[in-house]
Amino acid sequence: MTARLRPPPPGASAEGLFLCLRALAGEARSLGLVEAARTIELAAELVSVEAEELGLSLARRAGRQRRVRPA
């Protein structure tokens, strides 16, 4: 199955979605939901790939977080 993200609504950012998913994965992991955390992390990686395809890049920061900047 192939997933494709639609463009975000005005005012939304790939960075915001990426960071939200990373935080959610951390919460899932802290609750012992390891498989759920892995799935959420995969979704965050999909956001990263889609952002790059839209001309954005997510630069790595400390703690494996990423930041969006124009490519």
C-alpha cells in the first residue's frame, strides 16, 4: 500500500507535524507501546520525505529532531 500526503492546510508546517509525531512517538514509547511508537516514527519519516519532495528539507538537530528549512 502506498500513502501520499496531501498538501498541508495554510499555516501548517512540515516541521510542526514532524515534531508533533516525534513527541507522540515518545509518549507512546514511555507508555510501553513500542510497536505504536515505531509506527508513529515511520509516519514522521514519511513527513520528512514528502517535505523534501515539496522542496523543503528537515535538518537534523540534537535529540533526532528535525527542522524545516527551504531547500
